[in-house]
Amino acid sequence: MIKKPFLGFGKPRLDYAGVEGLGQGEVKDIPLPGRAVLFVEAPHPTVNDVSFQVGDEIKTGQNLKVSPFSKTTFTSTVTGAITDISKKTGYLGKTFLSVGIDVSETDQWDDAFSPAVQTPELEKAGLYLNGLPGISNIDALAHPETPLKTIVVNGMDKDLLVTTQQMVVKSQADDLKEGIDYLKKITGNPKVILVVPPDLSEEAAKSGAQVETITPSYPNSLPEMIMKNVLNQVVPAGMDCSSLGVGFINAEGVAALKSVITDGKPPVTKLVTVIGKNENTQMIRVRIGTPIKAVLSALEIPLEQGDRLVIGGPMTGRSIYTEDMPVLQDTDAIMVQGKDQLALNADDPCVNCGECIRACPVRIPVNMLVRLLENSQYEEAAKEYDLLSCIECGLCSYVCEAKIPVFHYIMLGKYELSLMEEAEENVNG
Ligand code: SF4
Ligand code: SF4
């Protein structure tokens, strides 16, 4: 249970959930859905001429090119017939192609997958590996201009109450070992560090990687905190870890590579922590593409008018408006909050209590920042109050006395700034 600290008594200490006492037997398998939906991140203009159509039969593990004019591909996680293809826009303007599939009860595996990944190059393998559980974009490991020196395999979960990545470390150490060996091969043999909480250090050592432990206290598992606390490097504002030669990947993504290498098949299921009302959590294994509605129904979690459905954990998760949203390759958690548990935001003015500044791990003057963001002064917010140093932990919103949705303002500010930069680049050619 997360409890709000007494305000004025300093920084809140929020501990991550652990997997002590959780065994593989406690992972519940969710049945194959009758209908699956695959989301593929792709700019909308490139999906005007998709390479497939409604009625096409596709196989499990089949790699499909989105359009003849784009490099984007995706791997089907089910066998069946395509029933609909549409464009969608998601969080912060991300554009997707949505492919609905009537699922056959029996999988027919596509056998072109195996030889395709036996390539020693990240770029070529990435076409097939993007979209595997835990891997949304393997190409992002390496920066286009900075050589990859270190890979950090994150065996910690990003948010509170979530245990997905820790469960992988606890139960799939052998798979992690094989995955790490393959990853090194396709990325030019960088150093690999596996980051885990102290209680998983023994299991983690079986992976053969250099193991580093971190105090399981939020937000220590975020990449920028791992950079600072484990690698002694500070990520400059507006830059990401890959620009310093450090690539991050989740433990689940690395373990998933084992199935690719030894079985020649892409893994098609995802481990997900489901956080029910009253913070009851359970771990499930579910086919990627399964609508969340089917997951909640299998777990007998009812949704009532006014309840909130969230993808992710309590600090950084995002509310969604429909249960038809599918489980994606990076869906580590699904959370249901009962309408009586919701911490509602308000539009009260800032009372200058200073709690947000005390809680912020990067010492941003959040009280000043939020004033500019509330008035849509995004460039000034970046210039004067360090908007781009924010590591997106959400602690400022959590502690805000006036219940200002500070984190939402920050994410909106970053998004608006990225649009401005894009527009400027387009103007400058
Ligand atoms: S989300 Fe808030 S507390 Fe966290 S780093 Fe950003 S400004 Fe600081
Ligand atoms: S933004 Fe919220 S937490 Fe920060 S000083 Fe204002 S009222 Fe306090």
C-alpha cells in the first residue's frame, strides 16, 4: 500500500514491490483471445499504402512490412485473418497502425523467422526483434553517432507495485544468459551490466553478466538514476543515455531473445503485473494483442462506471479510455483504480509549500516551472526552470499539496517543445 507521507517531513520514501515468495506457479495464463489487435508504431503518411489487406491470412511469427515505402515491420503474435486496418493516434501524438485479427485456435508458425535473425548485425536483426515482449525498439539501444560501450539490462521495474521485470530475473536466469550472449554478438560486444534489487543478486549472477544492485526505493530504477548511481554519469538535460554510449533494455526483452535463438521462434506472450482495486496484484502471461477487456474478464475484475483503467503503475501510468486497448510488447502493468480510490486533481493555485522541490530527485524548482507550464510558456520553462532535466518520475504530482497535475503539465510541455523543434527543423530544411 502506498501511503502519502506527512507533508513537511521531507522526501517520501516509496519502496518498489518485490518478488519474494512469488513463484512461476503463481503466473496465471490468460486464454488466447478470439480477436487480437496489433499496434505498430508508424508515421501515418507511410501507412497510406499498407502491404496487406482485410481478409489476408497471417501466421504466428510472420514478419510483415507495413508499406512498400517504409522500413517498418512487425511480427504477428497470432494466426488468423485480418479483419480491419486503421490509423490511430496515441499518447503524446504517437501514430500507430492498428491491425485487427480474428484469431485461429491453433497457431501455425511462420518458418521464415529463424534464418532472418541469424544475422550478426543489430540493424538487420532489429527488423525482426522490434515488437518482441519487452522490446519496443531495439534500435534505440545504440545512438546513430555514439558507439555503444555499455548495455544496462534493467531487472528492476519502472514503477511501484509492478514486479514484471523482477519476475523475469527470478525465474529466467538461464534465458537471460543466452539473451545477453546474443545481444553482445549483434551489438559489437559491449560491456553488459544487469541491475537488480539486492534480493535478486544471487539469481542475477547466474546470467554471467556483471551484476549491480540498487536500493529498491523509487525512482532508483529509472535510467537516469541508474546512470548516476551505478555508472557515475549524469545525463545532460535534453539528451538520452544512448548519446553517452549506454543502451538500456529490460530483462524481459533480453530473456525473450533466447526463444529466438534456440527455438527460431519469436516469443509471443508477455508477462504483465495486474494491479486490481485495493492494490491486489497478480502476475499473468498473456498473448500480445489480447484486448485488456479479455484480461479483466479472465481475472474476474469488474469495471464500473467511474473506475479508472491505467496502463503502467501508480506513479507514471497513463489512463486509457477503452478496455479494447490491447496488451502491447511494453505493457508491463495494467492497473484498475476503483472510483472511490481516485486521487483527483484540482485547479487550485500553488501554495508554495515546496514539497515538490524537496521530492524532485534532480532538484528542479518545480513550483516555478509549473507556473510557466500552466501558461503554455514552454520555451521559457526549458530555459529558466530546467524542464528538460526532468526524468519523468511523477513524484512532484504525488506530493503536491494543491493537487496540481504537475506531471501532466511537464509531459505536455515536453511534447509541445518537441513539436516546436520539429517545425523548426522542417523550416530549416
Ligand atoms: S517528474 Fe517532477 S519530481 Fe520527477 S524529475 Fe520531473 S520535475 Fe522532478
Ligand atoms: S506545485 Fe504543489 S507541491 Fe509544489 S510548491 Fe506548489 S503546491 Fe507545493
